Amino acid sequence: MENYLEPLLIKMHEAAKPERAIWAKKYLKDQFEMLGVDAPTRKQIFRSFLSDRGLPVIEQLEEVSWYLWQQEEREFQYIALEIIVKLSKKLREQDIDWIEKLIVTKSWWDTVDGIAAWICGKYFQLYPAQIIPVTRQWMDSNNIWLQRSALLFQLQYKQTTNTTLLSLYILELSEHKEFFIRKAIGWILREYSKTNKEFVREFVKSYPLSSLSQREATKYL
């Protein structure tokens, strides 16, 4: 994988802007090192890399993703997500094991939300029988990032949203004190309100939610 990804790593380091990296690190609460490569530049480098090297085959996706995940600078985790998204329709059933590993490694909202909505969302559409066993395990894990993923994987489902499951998970977490859980509850309800305002209106009216969750959920009502 090192040989395959080497041109990408070189170009990204060449594009580094240390002065921008300082601001970017602060934005992520100084948890991660940054190159300071802005999103348009990163995407341009990535497109050029794909034009030259192409995507990995699905059998190599785990190795490529994990190699990028282990890089110190945060931008490489963003590139890993872009690669996985491009191959998301080819995900194999067993791939959820290493996808979960990405969720719980270097965890923060900027990667977890993309994994949940873009990658897990697609995975569970491919393998719906996995929804209950996997997300139930996440809910019982006491890991806030897995729990957040169990809430947000349906973020783009619209009319196909499983409201019974969503309601169950929201109510299980409704008294959680963690900001990122309360925010996720409000976010998924707000997003679903674009599809079904009446469901969200009745849900918020019927069940006790934190003020943060309520505020987020009702933004479009």
C-alpha cells in the first residue's frame, strides 16, 4: 500500500500550509495534527491521484483505508473516507468489522459522521439483515461514537427511514448527557422532518428530549 499511496502522500505534504494548519488544529480542539491543506486543494490532489493510480480493488480497501487512518495528519483520514465512499456499492458483508474499527479510532465528529451517513448508510442498504445485530451492538457498547453512528446511519434514507428503530434508539439515548449524542438526536430528527414533518412534530411533542435535541429537531418545523 505504501507504494500505491506514496504519490498521494508526497503531493499532500508539498501542499501543506503550516499557518493554516494552526487554525485547523484549533477547529478540531487540538486533537489532531493537520497539514493545512484546504478541501478544494485536497480534492484536486485526490482527483489527480485517481487519474494516475485508480481506485484500489475492493479486496485492498481495508488495507488502504487503515494505512491512511494511521497517518498522523487528519487530512489523510478524509481521503480514506472519499476512497471508501467511491467503493461503497461494492462493500462486502464482512467489511463492517473494519469500518467499525475506523469509527472507534481517532474518533471525532468530522470522520464519524461521514462514516455513519455515507458508508454505514450504504452498507446497511446492501445488507439490511445486518442492521439490527450491528446497531444493537453499537447501542449497547457505551461508546458514544458507535451510538451516534447507530442514530445517524439513516441520515440520508428519507422515505425508507425505519422510524420504529429510530424512535427506539432515540428514546434509549434521550437522557444521555453527552453533547454529541444529544446533537445527533436533534440532527436526525431535523433531517427526517424534511420528509415527514408530522412524525417529527408528534415525536417531539410526545417524548421528553433535551433542550438541545428539541431545538435541533424543530428547526424546519
